[in-house]
Amino acid sequence: ARPSIATVRGMKNGLGALEFEEATGKAHRQLVPVDWVVGSPEAPLRRRWQGPALPGAIVLVPTRELCEQVHLETKEFLHFSPLRSVALFGDANLRSQFRDLAHGADLLVSTPGRLVDALHKGLVRLDKVRFLVLDEVDRMMELGPGLGLGTRS
């Protein structure tokens, strides 16, 4: 068999994530042992708890449903990246969300109330935030003080 040429897209579960382009123009991805790959990137180090999460970006959304939707998209976008996305929202298991947060978050997708909870518990600090996205801010203002934003008339 002839060696194939592929683009290394990252690492997943200790395997090299490769993307092959076929003659038809279609591409397919495959996970292979890293020792099969020349020029394979190093496996990302597992993060250990080192204090509060210090996200570089926060996406603030008004509802649980939108938070879940945005988080799924960010996970897909960051799939082959060492960056980590975490979602915080109400009506879900608070303990598992805070456990995910304890492992670190480069991008945090949250509802305002859950973010305030995490700040009060010392699980998140905003010192390193460089990017803030306010999605549907008009809706957050309509929902008012219950979300920690706006006022009711």
C-alpha cells in the first residue's frame, strides 16, 4: 500500500485526527495512532484544577435552549482544538456544569443568572476575558432583573 497524504487537524483521545481529500474533491476524516503520522502534533495536556476558570471569551445568552444550541456549535467548532468550551445554564444539573467548569474553560457560554452564581461561588473570574458576545441582548433586557439585567417598567 502506498502512503497517503493527509492534513493533520489535531488530536482526539490520544489519536491523530487526519483529513484526507479524495480525487472526487470529497474529504473524509480518520483517527490514527500518532506514531503512524509524520509531523503529528503533541497530545494536549490534561488540565487539572488550578483555581477558578479564566475564560478568554464569554457568550451571554438569555435562555437555556439558546445556551445549549450555541454550546453545541462551539464544541463542533473547537473539535480539533486544544481550546475548551463550557456551558452554564439553569434547569440542569448544577453540579455537573460546575465540575465541567472546574476543568477549565477557554470559551464560556452562559445565561446571566448562572454566570452570576458561578462568580459568587468563586468558580469563574473575569480577569482574562477579551471577548464578550451578548446574544439577543434585547431579549435579556425584556426579561429584566430576574436575569440580573435591565429593569421592568
